[in-house]
Amino acid sequence: MLFVIYLVWGIFFFPAANNPIKYRSFLDFTMCADLVHGLLMVPMALMDGSYSSKFLTDIPFLLILAIGIAFLRPRVSEAQRVAFDA
């Protein structure tokens, strides 16, 4: 089930890449979800030593993706926002 969720999420990245302003809310959600998920995994991995490998796999992937989206997503000025919402 999780695989299907990530598959659909990945498919939505293609139209978002072509028109990031139109899909800004999707990019914002993805950034926030990955950031919170990555940060939540840190204490959980620290508490259970069997998940220490997550520091080399899932956690950096999620945090790098969230940071990348934060820096690469388009900045929308107020004028563009009004024109876009119309």
C-alpha cells in the first residue's frame, strides 16, 4: 500500500515539474510531509537500535528532498498570486 502511495506521489511530480506555480500547494505539502516524517524518524531511530540504519537511508533522503523543494520551489509575488487565483 505504501508503495502505491509513493508511486502516485511520484507521478504527480511530473506535472508539478512542468508547472510548479500551479502545483505549489502540492510541493508545499510534499516539503512539509517529508520534513516532519524525517524529523520524527530521528528520535525513533535513536530509541530502537535496530533502526539505526535509517540514519543512512530514509532520514537523509527525506530531509534532503524537503530542503531541495524548499530552495527550488517558485516564489510567488502577490501580483502573480492574484493573477493566478483569478
